Amino acid sequence: MCDFMTEDQLAYYTGQIEGHIAELEERLNSQASQAIATDTNEMADEIDRASIEEARRLELNRIEHDKLHLRKLRAALRRINEGDFGYCESCGEQIALKRLQARPESRYCLECQSTKEFNDTHVFRRVA
Ligand SMILES: [Zn+2]
């Protein structure tokens, strides 16, 4: 078990993560149907088609990002079950509770995350 967190805290994070997962799944479902809907609009002229294409590309980017986020959240749930939740995967230190509160899917402590993001500049970063 994760030894720096109480059962209550783990239950709290489980609830948070499950809530995020439900939200993302719902959004993904509606995004997918919207992306398909724009596909059937054959009356659009060239300019409209270009902007529809652009909008759809952005939409697909967002869908990809949401899917990635969803995978991270599911992985976090698994870590809770396995007792690894809250520990940095890189240095093994405890991740600050404040950080977990904001992003329960965090896999790295702030320090390791900064190093990683510095080396991994293509990572899409959402403003928390
Ligand atoms: Zn670390």
C-alpha cells in the first residue's frame, strides 16, 4: 500500500480520477459524433471546406489529447490499486499532495517533470 496516504486520501483521489474519466469519456463521445457530422456536409464551398478541415484537424488533435489524458488517468487508477500511486516513477520520491490534487494522473514529482518536459518539448501541455 501507499504508505504516506491514508485510505481516505486514496479514496478521494480515486473519486477525482473516476470523475475525470467520466467527463473525458463523455466529451470524447460527443466530439467523435461532431467530427463525423462535419464530414457529411457536401454543400460547403472551397473556403468553407478549408475552414471545416482546419476545425476538424483541431478537433482531432483535441480528441487525441483527451485519449492520452484518459490513458494516464486509467494508469493512475491502476497505480492506486497496486499501491504505487503518489510516487515519482523516475526518482521514487513522494509526489507533493498539492501536485496530485491538481493533476492526480501525475507520474513524476515536479522536479523530474520539469526535466522531462525540458527534454521532451513536443509534449502537449495543458494549463492546469
Ligand atoms: Zn522525481
